[in-house]
Amino acid sequence: MNTDSPSGRPRVALLTLGCAKNVVDSERILSVLESRGVEVVHSLGESQVAIINTCAFIEPAKEESIDVVLDAAEWKRKGLETLIVTGCLVERYSDALKDLMPEVDVLTGIDPEGTALAALKAAGRPARALDCVPARRSRRLTPSWWSYLRISHGCDNRCSYCAIPFIRGPLRSRPLDDLLGEARYLAAQGVRELNVIAQDTAAYGGDLGEDANIAKLLRELCRIEALKWIRLLYCHPAHVTDDLIDVVAGEERICPYMDVPLQHANDDILSRMGRKIKRAEVEDLIGKMRERIPGLALRTTFIVGFPGEGEAEFEELLDFVRRFRFERVGCFSYWREEGTRAARMPRQVPREIGARRREELMAVQQEIAFELAARRVGERCEVIIEEGGGGSGEFALGRSRHEAPDVDPVILVSGAAPAPGEFAEVEIVDSAGYDCVARVIKEDT
């Protein structure tokens, strides 16, 4: 293992697990490190200090985090000097991890600045708490042309199955001026697409007073001319207001895309989940969004195998999916998370039944998604190129306003596609399962 840097600077590697919120935390850590002269490398084998940013949302995420940490610990036998573990797993299980993983040198929880300070100290760099935090995320893990904007921390929804409030705490919205300043900075760095995220973006501002809300924030973001697309993710259906729908429908820069996790369609299950909304209200909301937002792509997620879900409740959910034909669907089999209300509920569903139901629901959705992709043939739309292009002659990978990065299908672009990060007008000529195939009509000049 070689940790000698030609520049003489200490080397740090960081691995990120979990959701987009963790990506933003990692970007904050890296921005601090680079501002203090640390060289960020991509391989643990090149680093003196390794940071693992963990996830603990459900049991498989915890298991993956532990496996990655133990794999990283093997590098300590080959020259790695310091192993730092941070993120949700540590925030929730810090005391247990101290005994479980003695190879770990530092445990920091959800504390990007504290993690960066620990890494600076391990790398032999001065670490003064008051002057080491950059005002903006100068180092990003997403491509240069798109970025996340995290607008709040924590969550007040307290869904019965979810451990996030235990880990990340209550809702804490960021001040409007702070968010606008960060968005302007990102736009000045070349970001064309801004993906707005939080545990519940629709709840933004609920803790700041009547003058702050998600609709107002989006209107202000739309005034930043360098931003071409603004996409809103993770909206709890109980908090999607008429004002929010009007903003998405009326602002040209906002993608006609709503990510509204519904989780189920049966009223009893929704009540047991603590979702604060009934099926009739969900149906009204879907109808309202589709009627008022032209060309809307609606993404949602469902949980199957929740306590009390019998075959009748599951069949009701399947019928709901068939009826409303969502453009994008994710599905999770319920995991019994310790400390949650749902974990103490009677009528727990065996895990193998939950897994079977997930496969069945996704088979139904696959048929719908394939049909919807095929119906797009002949459509003309604007895409941003993610991979390939630049005259390579191979298919380039693109996304339209209907596809969010990392989670949705892609558009395979043939012809003289521009380079990654550039836009082009295309015509969809075929479909390939979930994906679409298109040819370039005109590059965006």
C-alpha cells in the first residue's frame, strides 16, 4: 500500500452508502478537507485515512454498512492509518459499534463538520472548529451539471415503521436566504439541474413561520436564470398543497415531475402506518396533480408486508396500482425496525410473504411501465446527456424532465449527441423495456 502523495498532502478516501441526504453530508465533509489541503482519493489502498458514511434505514442497509466497514478495516493491515465511521448507523448504534468493531478508530454520527475535524486531526492537519467549514459545497459527488439541494434536516411525520426521526431528529428547515445563496453558488459552478431533497420536501418551512413554505422557495429558485431544470423529490402526500401544485404547473423551470410516496392504498394499513391521509384523499390528490400539471410524471413508493396486511389488503393495493398507472414505482418489503411503533404491532407478516408480494407488485408495475415507455414513441423532448455522446457514435445515456437521476429509467440517444452535461432535443423512436430510444433532432446551443 502506497500512501506517499506526490504533492506531499495527506490522502483521505470516503465511501458513501445510503440516500441522497448522505451524499450531501459526504460532500460537506470533502469540501472541508479539500479547503484545508487534504488530497481526496478514490481508493482505500491509496489513503492514509478512510471515512465510511453509513446508512441504517432498514436492516439490509445496516448489514451492508457493517460489511463495508469490516472490509475497510482489512486495509489497516496494509498501511491504512485511521478508519473513521460516520452517518446514520453510528448515530443510532454508537455504543454497540464500539464493542462490535474495535478496528474503527473514530465514530462520529451525523456530524459532517465533526467528521471532517476528526479526519483533519488524523491526517496531521490543524483542525480549528471555528474556521474550517466552507460556506458552500465546493466538492460534489454528483456530475458537474446537476446537484442536490437539501432544504431541511429531520422529520416530524413519525410514520410508525420509520426510524429516521430517531436518527436525524425533528424537522429543521434551513433559512430561505441560505438556500438561495447555495443555489446561486451551485448555478455559478455550472449546475443546470437542481434536485431539491429532504426527508419531506413538502413540509419545508413548517418550523420557520407562516412566511416560509416550499412553494415560496421554489418560486425564488426559479428566478436563478442559470438553472434550467428544478426537480422536487420526496413530497409527503398529506403536505402537497394547491399552492405547491400551482407552482409546479406554472413555473417553466420546474420539471413536471412529482415524487409522492403513498406507501399503501388500504385505509386501515395507512392508519396503522401513521400516514395522516386516507385513500379517498390520495385519489383526489392524484387526480388534481394530473389535471393541473401538464405532462406530469408521477413517481411513488409502496411498502408491502406491513403488519396487518392480509391478501385482501394486498389485492386492494394491486388494483390501485393497475388503476392509476404510475410512471415510476418503487416497492419495499416491510422490515421490522426496533424502536418503531410498527415493530410492536400484532399480525406481523412473515418476511417471505412480504418478499413475494413485492415481486408480484413489481411485475404488475413492469407491465405498466413497459406500456407507458412504448406509448412515448413519436414524442419530442429535451434531454440532458449523462454518459457517452460527444460524437462517439455509440448510444449516449440521457434523461428528460420526466426522469430523475439515479432512480429512474434512461433515454438511449443515437446520432450526434452532445457531450455529457449538454442538452439536446430528441425524438423518441422506440422503447427498450423501461427505457426509451431516441435520435437527436437538434443540440441545445
